[in-house]
Amino acid sequence: MADRVTVIGWDGSPLTAAARSALAAATLVAGAAHHLALPEVPSSAERIRLGSLDLAARRIAAHRGTAVVLADGDPGFFGVVRTLRAPQHGLEIEVVPAVSSVAAAFARAGMPWDDARIVVAHSRDLRRAVNVCRAHTKVAVLTSPGAGPAELALLLGAVHRTFVICEELGTDRERVTVLTSDKVADHTWRDPNVVISIGGPRTAPVPVGPGPGGPVRGAALQGGGWIAGRDPAAGVRGWARPAGEYAPAQGRFGEGESAQLRALQLARLGPRVGDLVWDIGAGSGAAAVEAAGFGAAVIAVDRDAAACDRAAAAARRHGVQLQVVNGTAPYILEDLPEPDVVRVGGGGAAVVAACAARRPERIVAHAPTRDAAEAIGAALTDGGYTVECALIQSVELDTSTASAWGERERAVVFLLCGHRLPRA
């Protein structure tokens, strides 16, 4: 095993005294080509060009001497430290950090980043990073070849964001560019790069300070906070809220939109950050808004233009991101990106079957009669889903009179949920 392993972060600035001392004593140095070309790397040291981190870690573990691993930015932040510290390698390491590429990107843009979501994009699961950009107003994306700015923009489609693209940070070829996402795919971008995605109803245009790439202007969230990422106090407390919070003008939900049914539907769907939720037959938008409140990206679909307007207004009131699509299912679904979970609020078995063909992990639906429930259950089973069905009865009481609570509304509905194995 190597006598000592030092991991050195490099952000383009001169190496610290501790980093130079570790390099001077190194008998093995691992890093990318531009790291191995640094003048501080001893000519006598064995050199490893980093490709597979696991393979490099095994070679370092077998080395007899002093090893140094060079990495861009802060190696403990989505970097090599996690792999090198894996139990199977048995390495004890020291870390000399540098400014992370995310911190550098926001510094170049002159923007705060304690309120940002940070994701890593790989070609195999790029859609998760895209869904976070759909759902959140400030996201930093650490890209990779095949999962860069152009691919992010293409998958965002009609959801427009402002991209701050920071290429080759810390080098003499550094460049910072600001474009709307619909223009990003028209350009070729150099690796490595970091993309800052900005946009949504809770952002406001402000000047962004100049960096080495020249003056940059974009958009930033206003105000300070107390916790990194999205402030959980920014939204409305609770979920499965009553009709008056979503449809104040009418004070009522449409058929199948009771708070009790919605609570069970959301519990079965389990929307989370990185997911894309389809809400078909969104109605008031209550289920879509609450799914977005869990951090998921949501597309709300309804054939009624007025319902679409209500859903969009509800999203604005509750401070969440929502893409609203006016169209009739199942035909409108053909052009939508792949969902992770789906709520079918209208359309019956035909819409459920069309959703099942897209293979989301879970589908929830409801039916007013047993015959309709059996038809939906058959559509789910034919689509390869395990089916759960329950008859739900809820009674809402009028509590305005303390002495005599009377029955205000009664609802009886079949709740169906189809489960399949999660995506690989």
C-alpha cells in the first residue's frame, strides 16, 4: 500500500505550499493530462493518466511509495475523494482542497449559490438532471461528455431557462456565456464546463457581475436564506390542502379531486427530486402543485383551457414550477418527455393504457364505479403492472356550528395504483 496518498485540488491558481511539498515528495502522480503537465510534477515520478478511478485506486493501493492525485476544483465535492476512500481500496488520504468548479462558476457570474440545487449529469441518466432544471429556479449542472449544455437544452424542450455556461474554468481558455436554452443547441461547447440554469416565476432579472469572460447579465433569486438549496419555508405548509386554497372562486374541487383521495394518490406516487410527474386531467392543479412541492418536475395536462389557467395560477400562488399543457389525452401525450410516475385524473382505461405504454414506475387513477375500476385494472395488468385497488369513502363535516356537526359532502371512489420495477 502507498505510504501516503495526498489528493490535491487544482483550480488554475498557483499551488499552495502544502501542495507543492506533497508533489515534491511524490513517487507516483495521477491526474488528467493538464495536471500531469504542471511543472511541479517530479520528472522521476511514475505517472497515471486518470480514466477509470477504480483502476487508478487499485494501482495506487499497490504502489510502494508516496502518491499524489491531482483533480480539478474541490476533490471532495462530487470528486475523486469518494472513490479513493471506498473500503475496498483501503487508502488513507489527505486532502488539499481548492475552489470547486461550482463555486468558481457562480463567482464568475457574480451570483450567490447557497440557494441552488447542484446535480451531476451523465449521459446514462441525463433526464434526472433535466428534471431538476424543470422543477427548480436555480440549478448548477456539472456536465460530462454527451451530457453537456446542448443535450440539457434539447431535453428541456419548451421549458425555457437562462443558461450561464462556464467553459474550462481556471485555464487561459476560460469562457463564460449567457444564452436562453432554446439557443444553446446551436453552439459547440468545450469540456469541461459547468451550466447554471436560471428561470421560473420566482426569479427576477438583476445584473450579474463581470468575470474573466467579460460582463455577464442573467437572473438571480432575491434575498438571503438559512439553509442550502430550496428553503423549505418558502412554500405553503402541508399538503392535501382543501379546495379553497386552489379554487377560491368556486370553493369546490372537480370530481375525483377530494383532499383525501389526493393524499392517497400522492402517497402512492411518492414524487421526489429528479422525477418527472405527469398529471393527466389536472383540473384545479392541486395534485400537480403538491407533487411539485416535493421537488419533482411536473407536467399538468388538461383538455380544458380554463382548467389549465387555474393550474398555472395555483402554481404561481404556491411558488412552484409547473409546465401546463392544454390538450386531449391520450393524443397529446405522444410528444411529452418520459415520466417517472403518472396520475390519471381523467380519461379512464384508454388513457391509463397509453400511460402504461410509456413504462413509468407507478400510475395512480380513480374510478367512480366497479366496472370502470376493473377496466382500469385490466389496462394496468396488460401493461405489466401489479395492481392495487381500494374502495375509499370520505365524509366531510361542517364544523361551523359547534353544537351540531352536519355532513357537508360524501365521496365514494375506487383508488387504483399500478406498480412496476424502477428504471435501471
